[in-house]
Amino acid sequence: MPTPVTIWRCDYCHRRKLANKSRLVKHENECWYNPAVRSCITCSNDNLGRCLITQHLRSDKEPPTINCVDWEPQTPEDMDSK
């Protein structure tokens, strides 16, 4: 008989799925899609990988900047345009 297993999914990226809840909580605290992390991905100054403030162009192999001093929260209009 199969055994039921609980899988936890990240509320921000919706990609990470783990069976261990504490590991998922750790992931969510570091997830680039979590606005509290203040990464380029959730910043209104990000324009297709280029920061509108610093003009830094992030490559696909480079992780986004986190805890950025120029970070501003995205508006609904920003989210529609991405």
C-alpha cells in the first residue's frame, strides 16, 4: 500500500518543492522571488535584467543582487509588463 507524503512548495517561486518543511522555510527566506529578499527579480528598477539605477546588466549565469539599497517594490503595472 502506498504511503502518503506531504510535499511543501515555495509560496514565491512555486518551483521548489521539498518534503522537509524546515528546509523549505529556509529556502523561502532566501528565495529570489520573495520581496523581503529585495532581489533584482522583485524590483521595479529591473528592466529585462538591466538595473535602471546602476545600469548593471545581469547575465543569465549571474545570480541577482540581493538586499539592494536601490530596491523598490514592484507595482501591479510592473508585474504586467514582465
